[in-house]
Amino acid sequence: MEIALDKLGRILIPQKVRNDLGLKPGTIFRIEESDQEICLKLVDKESHIVDKDGVLVFSGSLSEDITRAVESHRQTRLRKITAWES
């Protein structure tokens, strides 16, 4: 999908994309740039990390099975460690 920058430097996010992502007026984005890329990332206003008695605790909802997520992270770390040691 291609879109044009207007004379004020704005782009219009197509309605289908806005609808698919549930974007509303006032939605906050973080803009990241590298080489020839611009990336817009949604900023979640509500922090899912809370302080409970001096300990940071995740209070959001999970987007995947926690057991699978931990195992995937563990495997990634192991691959990095074994590649570093060889």
C-alpha cells in the first residue's frame, strides 16, 4: 500500500488500517527511524508494570501462553550463549 506525504508533512492512515487496529483520534504513536524506514508504534498509555511493596509486577493480560513464551525465551538465550562460547 502506498500513500503520499502532503505539503504539511502529514500522511493519512487508510480507514481499513485504522479500523483493523481500532485507532481513534488522539491515539498516541512512537515514531522510530532507521536507514530508509519509518516505523509507527502504538504507545500504550496504561502501564502494565506496577509497584507492589517495592517489587515491580506485571499486571496486564498475556497475549500468548506463558509456558510457551518462557520456553521460547529460554531457547533463544541458550542459542546466544552457545554461539558466544564456540
